[in-house]
Amino acid sequence: QVQPVESGGGLVQPGGSLRLSCAASAAIFSFYTMGWYRQAPGKQRELVASISISRTTTYADSVKGRFTISRDNAKNTVYLQMNSLKPEDTAVYYCNASPKISNYWGQGTQVTVSS
């Protein structure tokens, strides 16, 4: 299977915004709830948001009200709109199915929130 490809990360000041994109394989995207995960240095990878095929969404408490997950089923792409970014949002962001599939990780995209 083709691994997901994440993009859209970068360096942003606190309070800024970024929009992440993840191009997933049709075999995964078409049948699974998709999720955005992040891993900060020295911490475990955590699920921050998920979206089902019917577009039901869930969010970690730490990002609720600031992040919005969406999916384009025609493009097999899942997005993460991140607003009001904080330094503690600094991490490598990955997409995967939710629950995660162990051998379906991409390279991730680095998000750094710093002044």
C-alpha cells in the first residue's frame, strides 16, 4: 500500500494558523475513519482529531475549538485547519486511520510555533 503524504507544516508565530493536508491511499481512505496525530519531542504520539466517512468529528481537549478536521472523499485527502496556534502545538504531525494502522505512517510534517 502507498504510505500517506503529509504537507503544509512550517514555522508560525503564536496565534497564527496553518492548514495541513494528507494524501492517503484510496484503499485506506475509502473505508476508514481518518485521524491526525502529533508527536512532540520526548512525548508519545497522540491523536488530535479524527473524521469518519460520514464526517463525524472528534477532537482532543487540547485542540478543541482551535483545530478543524475535514476530508475530501473525491481526492482521498484529509485536512487539518489549525488556528490560534500555541507553542505547545509544536510537533511532527501525521495522518493515519483511526484506530491507527501500525504500518501506515508517512514522514509527517513539522509544525513549529515560536516567536
